[in-house]
Amino acid sequence: GVMFSVLFSEPLAWRDMNGGLHPVETTGLDFDYERDMLRRTFLEARQPIQLHFNYATTERLRSMVTLGCHALHFSGHGHPKCLTFEDGAGGLQVVPPQLLRDLCAAGNRQRLQFVFVS
């Protein structure tokens, strides 16, 4: 079957150059609704899809690609020069395009065929 990974990112804090933590304003992204809609859509499609939901960290993205993920749905925030993932502890991690390319090529398996950024 097709492996489809959904990664959500809504960091709680960002760290300044002096190491100080600052809260990130919540944005009102409704991950529960999005998760329910995606689950319902794939159930209605009646296709053999392995659906995985998790927080967006660089480690999780690399792991999903290495395991053979075919499609990726990223829900979070970004900037023209980066996406914002979580650092594994609720902090913000900036992911520039080159790092994103490297992560999507993890394992050199070339299975990732589709990416949707929301």
C-alpha cells in the first residue's frame, strides 16, 4: 500500500541569539479537524493507505522518507525562505530549502512522490 505521512507543526517557543525563550503566538490552526478530514477522506477512497500522523521534526521527516513514505502533507507555517518545524521539545526549528531537500532525499529511496504544504 501507499504510505502517507501527515506532519503538523505549531512550535510553542523560539530561542533568540542569547538563548532566551520567547512564546510563539498560537495561530488557530485546527489540527484535529484537519486530521479528521484526512482520515475520513482516505476511508471513503477505500484504498490501501498507511496513514501516519505526527509532529513535524526533521528527525520524523527523515524517518518517514527512509521508511518509504510516498506522500507527505505538511501543516504548519513558513516563510519564503524556510518552513518552521518543531525541535522535538516544543521549540521552533527553521528548515531552509537545502535542508528540506536533503531530508526528502534521506535513504536515497526515491519513493517520495508528492508533497502538500498547507
